[in-house]
Amino acid sequence: MAMPKILAHRGASADAPENTLRAFRIAREQGADGVELDVIRCGTGEVVVFHDDDLERLAKQRGRVRQMPFGALREIDLGGGERIPLLDEVLEETAGLLVNVELKTAPTWADRAGDDGLAHEVARLIARHRADKRTLVSSFDPLLLWRFHRLQPRVPTGLLFGHEQSRPFREAWAARLTHPTALHPEAPLVDDVAMRGWRRRGYAVNVWTVDAPAEIRCLAALGVDAIITNRPAQARAALYTARP
């Protein structure tokens, strides 16, 4: 049985501020095959690596990332001197690693109806770094995936979905329209029946976000392709203990 790849969720986010260069460096040191990260286009157009729409959780201050200039975002200390990086910087830092870039959808339907150019800019940066063979672009938003695929059809894509979503999203109905390379289900949605169905439809399966060793071993036994985890070193150790 092939062991699944280990992708560090927002870098080694249990050991460093999430989505920072330090988190990605530690992920490499801990033996991750790759990293998962989130991108948003900020107020001055740069693609920044950041998960939330606002700064309250991570920076304990007000401000919406999509509206703020990069200069102001760069001044924010996320802990230990770590700053919000550009996707451009992260693609350079992670050379040699797999990179799962999640396109973050806008918080309101009105915002989603427009196009802020995120998919276009991500496609441009991947091409600039010649990273198409080591990058996978994912999103919960089928429209964003469709936009990206039109621009970079050679780069694999992954449709994200979670167990608390409504049935059409939870069962990845949009995959029939967006034709992703991979499905990215939340771990509670993964079982033997689901895996057989996804495999029949030709999808790779990358699961999020799993830290418990027993769950990691179970998912490996089901044959998932990648496990997204906050703790890459521990996940790697769990996989090796699963080997016969």
C-alpha cells in the first residue's frame, strides 16, 4: 500500500504562526511532502498568504484583508516577528515541495459575483515560478476553480467540501461541472464507500485536517492520496507505525 503524502496545513501550524514563512520552513524540516496555504488578494492587488477575511483572530485588531494595502498588512506581527507573506515569496521559499494553494472565497454573495482577479494572479505567479508541476489549486468555491482552470489547465485542481455544508456541497455535486483533478473532503466524510465512489470517478482524494495518529492510520488504510495536517512530523511517524 502506498503511503499518502503529508501536506502541512498552513505550514507546520501547530509549531509556528500559521501561513508564515517560518511555518513553511518548519514543515520542510519535519519531513512534509508539501504545504497547504490560503490566498487572498489584498486592497492593493498583491496575493497574500492569509486565511481569514479579517485580522481579528490572528492579529487581534480590526481590518479586512481585501480592503487593506499590502504595506499596512506587512507591518502586522503575527508572532515572533513573523509577517504576512506574499504568495510570490512562499513559492520561492517552498521550492522542491508540493504546494496546495487554496483560493479563498469572498465572504458575501455580492462579492463572489464579481471577479477580483485572484484566480488570474495566482495563475500568473505559478507560471512565473514555473511551479505548475508541483502546485495544486483548491477552493470551496467552484466558480474560482473554474476561473483558474481556464487560465492554467495543466495545473491540478481540488474541490474542497466539509461535513457541515448542505448536501449539494457536502457531496461535491459541483465536481461534475468543474472537473477537478482531486476531491478534498473533510475527514468525517471519508469512509470505504465514499472512497470507492470517488475512485470510480477518477479522483485523487486529499483529506483535511487530521492530527490524531489513529485517524491518520485509518485514512492511510482507506488509500487516500494525501493527508493535510497541522503536525507533519507526528503524521509522518503515525504512517510509519502503520507499515507492516
